Amino acid sequence: MFDRDHAPPGMAILLGKLLSHSLLSTEDQAAIAALPHETRCLEPNDYILRAGERSDICPVLRSGFAYRQRTTTDGGREILSIKIPGDPLDFQSMYLAAVDHNLQALTAVELTVIRMADFERLVQARPAIARAVIVDILIEASIGRQWLLNNGRRNALARLAHLFCELNCRLSDSGSGGLVRQKMPLTQEQLADVLGLTPVHVNRTLKALERSGAIARDGRGIHIADLGSLIDTADFSDFYLHREQR
Amino acid sequence: MFDRDHAPPGMAILLGKLLSHSLLSTEDQAAIAALPHETRCLEPNDYILRAGERSDICPVLRSGFAYRQRTTTDGGREILSIKIPGDPLDFQSMYLAAVDHNLQALTAVELTVIRMADFERLVQARPAIARAVIVDILIEASIGRQWLLNNGRRNALARLAHLFCELNCRLSDSGSGGLVRQKMPLTQEQLADVLGLTPVHVNRTLKALERSGAIARDGRGIHIADLGSLIDTADFSDFYLHREQR
DNA sequence: CGGTCTCTTGACCTCTGTCAAGTAGAGTGG
DNA sequence: CCACTCTACTTGACAGAGGTCAAGAGACCG
């Protein structure tokens, strides 16, 4: 089932992600690799999951970026999580009746989609896989707490720098080279929705970071120019990403 | 093992919390009730868990309030979660090597403390209990996402109102009558640290809420006077608390 | 090459932060 | 019951980070 040649085959990407924080036996790994699944392609801003729905699939991000989002009644939008290639997108629906947020494609994406019932059977039969799922959930929650700290207690410059540092770490760990090579996938409006700012102020702050030499820009592309400087202005530490977890 | 008469005996409080969102068989319930445990009393601001530590206990809040907290290098503090009586305080250490935040008593508290090894044995033997643990983790994460939305996209007045609504819901569900009866347990400084504001501005905003009739104050005590008005100014909906979960 | 979506920029405004001094509860000891 | 003390709460004047509005420029796309 090699649906695209430019993405890892089948379940390899999910396996890689789980192995990055959890130990799985050869049998566990084989069981995951053998899961029936299909590939689905979506356009930017297509919905993967809507708040209030029930879901019976377990989507994994094979390529591209996605985000979780909630809105206020008067139209404010807050991005609650950014998902990068390899990330499982919804273990929650295995345990809760209703989805409590919206999940959308940020860029064009390829999803690997497993039937939740199939995955649930695996989790029930294999404790190590169940454990890996929980670790994944807990790490995402830890990242959420860090965003709460950033948006509550840091100014716009530090928030922006912190987000760049975090994405750089996570992308590096996932083997895609980080933001020194790669360009930031978010538009300024999306950055604003992550950071609780307005697009105008993100624009101003981006210019300040550029002037300081921390980032460089090429047209609409943003990438990291001086990681050390960025880490300093962000007061960044990677402890909350739990990277040392076996 | 009835250590205090003014709190529910033994494990009843944890059991009540888990049953509020999960189904457990009579045997599962008995197994939880039979867990060896002890009671520990702490003073306000005592640490229950420190960032960076490992923990081998599973504390449950029997009475009083507690909070999770992270700080920035330059001294900013953000409260990441508020725990009310009945809440389990740390399932995370069962799955992750290091604690990623500080956990402190907000008021004087009584903790029921279980050895993590004992609890882990239970979770491994009883799938329904394992499931209840995950549901608990997921609901806390959903609350965290709502705080992210509030602090990012609502002004001080709505944030404060929203927090009151949330605590009122959660306290009502836990059977303690909600904030119409009970007084808000947080000081203005602590409210500020939850909401990403300063104590001075919390004070101003509290006065505005009082003028509008939504809350009433008696000395240092705050309680809800007009829940409907509070819900309106907060744009509050309880969907994110997953109360309908069996 | 026209259309559309992002990004830029400037002027102005306001919400929230800062500083600093004073007041009032709540607890403690006499 | 009254000092005394420690917090927590209040209040006002002022400052500044970030929001709002609006117009124009630049990218990317078919």
C-alpha cells in the first residue's frame, strides 16, 4: 500500500513517532505496521474533525501541517496545537464521546487513516502500545501548558521566538531538519491566532526579530538565522517536550 | 482507615470522581476502595510536586484546593490548572520520567496518597480503571485548551467571568454546591496568575463585575450573585468539561 | 496577467501594566 | 477586648504594549 512515493510507506511514520518516546517490542511494531489503513489528501483549511462530532477514525499526519482550533462566539479564533508530520491527530475520540475542538489542515496534507475500532483492538491487546498512546497524549498536554505560560507571561517578541524554538525542536526530532533549513509553515494571521495577538502586531514583531538577526526572511518564507539568539529572547528550555523519555 | 471525620472516608473521594465520568464494575470499585493509602496534610503554598522531580506516589485531593504552576526565568508565574476536592493530582508520573511543572497547595489541604506501584498494578489488571485514568487526563487537557482560548482571545472581564463559571460547574458537579454558596478560593494575585493579568487589573475588573451585579463580595470573599449574567459576559458553554460522558 | 490572499505601514486609540501609597481584614499575643 | 503585624486589597496617576482602522504593496496562482 504505497500510495505516494514522497512519504514514508504505510504506518512507518506513526511507528517512528511512537518509538521516539516509547519502547515497543518487535511484535508491537509489527502489529502497528500491519494495521489496515488508507491515505487521504486534504487542502489547506479543510476540516479533519469538527467540535461536537463523534469520530470513528484515527488520523495520523503523514505530510504537511495541521492545527487544533477553538473559537469564541464573537469570532475570535485561537490555535490550540500545531501538528507536524508523524503526529497522531486524535487518540481522544477513543475515550471521549464528543470532540471538543476543531482540527484543520494548515497546509495541503496527506493523512494516514486507521479505523478506530482496529486501533482500539491493538491498544487493548498490547499494553506497550496503550502506554505509548498515553505518553503521546501527555506530551501534547505539556506543550499546551507551556503555551499557556507563554501567552500569559511573555511579551510578543518572546512568544514568537518561543514558538519558533519549539517548532524547530519538534521538526528536528522528527527528522525533517528543523527551521534552519525549512521555512515556517504558518502565515502571520495563523501565528497571531497561536499567540493571542493580532496579525498587525505579529508583523511588527517579526520585523523586530529580523532586525535582531534571529530570523531571516525571503519573500513570505521565514527561517531561523541565529538559533542561540532566538533561544535567549524566548527564554527557551526543551524540558517540557520530554525528549529524554526513552 | 478513617483519618478525618470531615472528609469522605478512604478512597471514596477518588472513586466518586472517576465514577462521575467513567463506568466501573463493582469489582473495579472494590479494588480501588481497597487500595492502601495514607492521609497527608499540607499548608497553603506547600509543594506537592516539583518540576524536574520523579514521583512514585499518586496524590488525590481530599479537601482544599491545589494548583499547577510554571514560571519564567524572570519570575513570571502562570497557574496552569486548578484542582478541586476529589481530583487526582498526578497520573502523569505513571507514564513520564520527569514532572514538568510545580504542584502546590492553594489552601490548607488533605491529600490521600497511594503508592504509584500499587495504583499501576491496578491499572494494568483492570482495563476500565485504565480507561478512567485516561478520560481524566483528557478532560484536564480540554480544560487547558479552553484556558488557552480565554487568555488569548477574551478581555479581562470575560476571562474572570469564565473562570468563575468553570469553577462553579466543577464544584457543583463534585457535590459541594458551587460558587453561589461557596466563596472563591483564590486571592486576587492567584486569579491574576491564572488569567495572565496583574493583581491590580484583577482588582479593577472584579469591581466592574461587582458593579454589574454578577458577583457579590463580603470582605475578601467573592461569590456568584447572578450566574446568568456571568455566563453571558463570559460567553460560557460547558461542552469542554465533557460532563455528558457517562 | 489579472485576481486574490498576504503582508506592510502609519496614525491613533485603549486596555492592561507599573509604581507607589494607603486601607482594611485576619490572625496573634497580651 | 485591644494593640500589633502581616497579608491582601484599593486607589490614582501615568506609561506602554498591543489593538484598530485603513490604504497600499507585494506574492503567489491559475
